[in-house]
Amino acid sequence: MSKPANLVIVESPSKAKTIGKYLGPDFAVKASMGHLRDLPKSTMGVDLEGDFTPRYIPVKGKEDLIKELKSAAAAADTVYLATDPDREGEAISWHLKELLNLSDTKAQRVTFNEITQKVVRESIRNPRDIDYDLVDAQQARRVLDRIVGYQLSPLLWKKVRRGLSAGRVQSVATRLVVDRENEIRAFQPKEYWTLDVQLNLTGKTGSFTARYWGEEKKRELENEAQTQAVIDDVTGKPFSVTNVKKAEKKRSAAPPFTTSTLQQEASRKLGFTPKRTMAVAQQLYEGVDVAGEGTLGLITYMRTDSLRLSEEAMAAAAAFIKNRYGAPYYYGKFHVFKTKSSAQDAHEAIRPTHVELDPEQIKDSLNKDQYRLYKLIWSRFLASQMANAVYDTVSIDTECEDHVFRSAHSSLRFPGFIAVYEEGRDDEGEVLGAALPDLSVGDRATAVKFDKEQHFTQPPARYTEATLVKAMEEKGVGRPSTYAATISVIQDRDYVVKQDKRLMPTALGEVVTGLMVERFNDIIDVEFTANMESRLDAVEEGKQNWKELLADFYEGFSKELSDAEAAMEGQRLKVPDEETEEVCELCGRKMVIKMGRFGKFLACPGFPDCKNAKPLVERMPGRCPKCGSGMLKKKSKRGYAYYACEQGQECGFMTWDVPTAEDCPKCGQTLFKKSGRGRMKPFCINETCEAFLPEDKRGYYKKKTAAEGTEGEPAGEPAAQKKPAKKTAAKKPAKKTAAKKPAAKKTAAKKTTAKKTAKKSKEA
């Protein structure tokens, strides 16, 4: 059989598998497994004294793959470089061309916005040359990040703590979190009051509630005295309806997803981190085996800031909507959304490649995460081409002694796109209000009850991962391909931690950010970073020379670096210890959290007088069902989380189920939930309670009994978590048997080579 005449190189094996099924026997499809050439890890790898030329070397550990690709490329007539359709994908294709020594005529660049048979074959028929403006933009970003990381990080090691890192985008993202925390600390709450009145109609049946609005203009009640004055003015006086306003309100569907909005919505609705969202989206883009359909790329490329949709996709959506929901549910024409001016607009918005593939239809072919994310993308796209939702709204003003009280209500008349999808919100949704009686101007009413309530303005909320992505996008910090990685890095580096789904800076993050603000204001300035992204876009468009951009940046950066080193000579910044409520049992001081070689631990601040230290445990909500004490989260010797009473062996209670802040409505004891990802339904573990849920019905695999518990670990560890231990236990007898070979064989083994020993063992 003759060798294929064409070689197609993609980035991942799953993508290779999908594309390989769309092309004939004349094409061999292989994966590069990402970058094969990069800057060296041990040195800067950039000519800082010259023209900033980077020095690329083959990635360590990929020598065999490079050799295989070189051999395949040499045997092929044409090599199609089919890496991802973005800057980094373009750069990988260029690196492949250089590494495999491909001529301009032999190397052909192809891109797929969606991996479907039609698009793949069409792209292969219409290849292009490598876009060197895209390559230069990626090189400029890579070198910028290398300069900042490799020159700033050593300074942080010397002045703060070893192992720290700084980054052009990650440092700005950390600053956003730190700045928000400072806003919260500086916030001064302001008192205000609300006043509701329950009104009974005079001369007809019916009642309704109205809220104080103001007099001639809207007015806020600032204290109880003002609130009581209003009550005194209207008590015993008649109320009169002065205005009834009825209207029709239309609500349009949200546009299809961009990378940013997908990450935000997946966080809100599915509880996914940005990193998890992008990993699952990559799988859906590269291809999934769908029963009855074969391998299909289910969504378009997932790194995009565009709202643009192809006419073909919108036409397919229109036909699907009319067929399934009826003509009134269709928007009536192609619903085109305007992409913001700062967007690169290189690709379509994220959408399903085949709208007719209903998520429920292919559910059995997808894993849980793939199904949930695909359903989200499919629903949002379909809804974007559906008719507006229509509401009937009514607003009623009722007046007494010149004080105006307002009531409002909204009811859904026609669902439109809401039949398929409704966008999530980070803040509270609008209150529709209770249904109102049919009122007319001049109707009179009597107050039967006043409800006054004190409130205080709230500080700005801490960022969630979703709202931080939104803030980064709005401020121009990073690009769609960098959001997930940036948020992951700042948490991995312990600059930011997540508590109750909110991000807050650590003491380390605040110290490092403070140093950066004081000494490297340009690097950590949001506007400077956003401007740098615009300049990188200009490189991509061929309007800016990438080496000139680097020279301009380095001139100011190198001066800031030398000034900082001179100003901080002999100085070292101390990261404040985080004080806990845990009391040292030896000396009575409150223990602090310290960082050691193996992570965080609790230590007494009285060191060296008091050397008490112990593992860090996390306090959980709820109470111990055995003695009523607090609950702690701990880890077994194998690293699995379990939950135990804070009284330790005195009480002895432990469980693998997670304690919650909810109490059982029947017995009042703390409810627990199954451990693991996702939203789990709480249950009662009190055997004497009528709501008790037996262990075998909590959704776990079969658990070991107390008698089977491993020594040194709590009995009853879930069998699913015990699987690795079972494998180890199965192998141990074989190892022991091998260790107890006759002495003669041991002696022989020392005198022979490994090969001879193996041979003798086989003969024996």
C-alpha cells in the first residue's frame, strides 16, 4: 500500500482523530501535542542587548515526536499545518515549518473555525500561506511575558519569598482583586429605610401593597425619624390612586457566546471554573463520537471575542425554530448582533456546528460536563435567533398628603426566547411584584398596616471568577485565550484564594501587589496593560513592528528594575502572618498560618519560646451530630478529605459526607451532602429521624465496613476512593514473594547482568 501523499499536522490527538475521518486515504493526520519549539526554560533566551531576537529550541522530551514528524513530512508531497485558528496556533504552525525544514511551497496553512466534514474539506482545498503578522504578534507577547517574568521574579525572590512569580497580565489581575478588597475595607455604610403600606380599597374588594417613593421627586428616607414622620402624616388619612400606567415591555435574547461570556455563564449556571470551561469546550470543538453520526466537532472555535454568526448558521436556526416551536417564536429575520469595536473579530461567536443535534438527542454520547456545556451553548445560540419575550407591566401611584407610594407588577404574556434559555445574572434579578387589582385613577384606599425596615448600603462585592473575567474583558486586560490561565495562575501562586465562590487576596498577594504598585507602576497599571494589548493587535494587523514595540517597552522597564533594586538594597518585605481563632494549647496565643516546604500549617507566633505547630484544618458549617461541637475538614494519609468532630478522639465522630449550614426540618440536626462536584441535595444522617437517608441511598459506591477500615485511616472510606489502594494491595504480595527468593539466586543476581537475571528468572 502506497504512503499518503499529504500530511496534516494538528495540535491534539482527538482533533487528529476527527479530521482523519473526514479526509481520504491520501492524507495522514498527526498531532504535534502543542508546541514543539519554545524559549529555553533555564535562561532568558532573548537578545536583550541586541534586537530582541528570541532563541528557540526543541521542547525537551519531544525528540521522538519531532523525529517522527520529520520523517512523515519528508515522505509527503504537501504538509498542511492545521493548528488552531489564533495567534498561538499560527505561531505553532510557523515553528513546525521551521523545525521540519519545510519550503514555502510545501508548507500550506489551513484553519478550521469548526471541525465538520464540509469545513475541513473546503479548507484543505483553499490553503494559504502562514500569516507572519499573527506570528510576530504572538512572538511579541511571548517575549514580553518572558522579560517581565524572568527579570521581575528574581527580585521578588530576594525581597519577599523564594518561588514567587510576576507576570504582565497575572499581576494586573491580582491588583484588580486587591483593589476591590481595599474598596471593601474603606467602604462606609450609609443608613436608609424602606416603608411599605398595605392598602385596602374603599368601596370595592381588594388590597395591595405600595412602597414609599417620594413627594414631587423621588426621595430616600435616611433614618427612622424621617420614616416615622411619613407614617404620622398619612395615618388615618385617605389614599387616592393618582396614576395608572400600563405598558408592553419587550425583552431581547442575549447574543451568542464569546469566550468571556461563556466562562461567566458556565460559572454562574454550572459552577465551572474558567479553566474547566475551556477544557470541556476544547473537547466539544475537537470532536466527540456521536452515536449514529460518527466523530463530530460539536461547536465552533471557542476562543473568540466576536458576536458574528454565519448566514448559513442563522438560516439553520430559523428552520429549526419554526419547525419545533412554530413561526411566532422566530425573530422574523436574521438577528445580527454588533461586535464591539475593540474586538479582534477573527472568528464567529461560539455556536453549535449542527443546530439540529439537540442536546437531549446526543446526551448518551457525551459525558456529564460535555452535555451540560453543550446544552448551554446550543440553547444560547438558538435563543439568540428567537422572538422577544413580551411582558405586560403596570405601575400604580397612590398618594396621601402629598406622599407618593408606588406599586408595580409585570407578567409574562409571550415567552419567546425564554422558552429555550434565560441569561443568568451575578446580581439579584428584578422583582416582578405581587399581582395588583384592577385599579383606576380616583380609586380610594385605606392604610391598614405599615412596614418600615432599616437597611445599610453594601460594599462592592468581591469578584467571583465570572465577574473577574468580565472586569478583565471590560478593562482590556488580556485576551480571550488568556482569561482562564490567568485566573488559574493567581490562585496557584497563592496571591488570591477562593472563599464561598468569591476571590480575595492573600497577605502575600497584597505585599507583592504593593511592591509592584510602588516600584513598577507601568507593569501593574490597568490602562498601560490594556494599551499594550492594543499595540499587540496593531502588530497582528501589520501596523506596528514587533521588535520596536519590545524596545519601547524595555527601555522604561529596565530603568524601573534598576531603580527598584537600588532603592531596596538590603531591604526584605515581610508577609504578615494570618491570625486564626485557633488557640495554642501550650501558651494561649492565637496561632497563625505559616508556609512551609509542604504547604501551609498552624504555628504559634511565640516561636522560639513556644515551638508548637500542627496541621492546618478547615472549620466547616454545622454541628457534630454526636456531641454538638464544631466540625473540621481533615485529610486522610492518602489525601482524601473527611469531616470530623473538633473534639477529636473524645467524641470520635467522622464522616465522608460534607456538613452543610442547613438544619433538618424534622429533627433540627445538621444536614449533610454527598462529597464531590456539583450541587448535591442535603440529607439527614440521624438514624432516629423520620427523614433519615440510609448510607446505601446517598449515591456513593459501596463503602467498606468499619471492620475493613485501613489502619491509621477512618473506617468507612468510600470504595470509589479506595480503588488505588486495592491495586496497591493486589501488587504487594507479588513484591514480597519476589523479595524472598533463595539466597543462592540473590548471589547469582549480583554476579550477572540484568538481562541474564531476567533470563534465569524466566527459566526458573
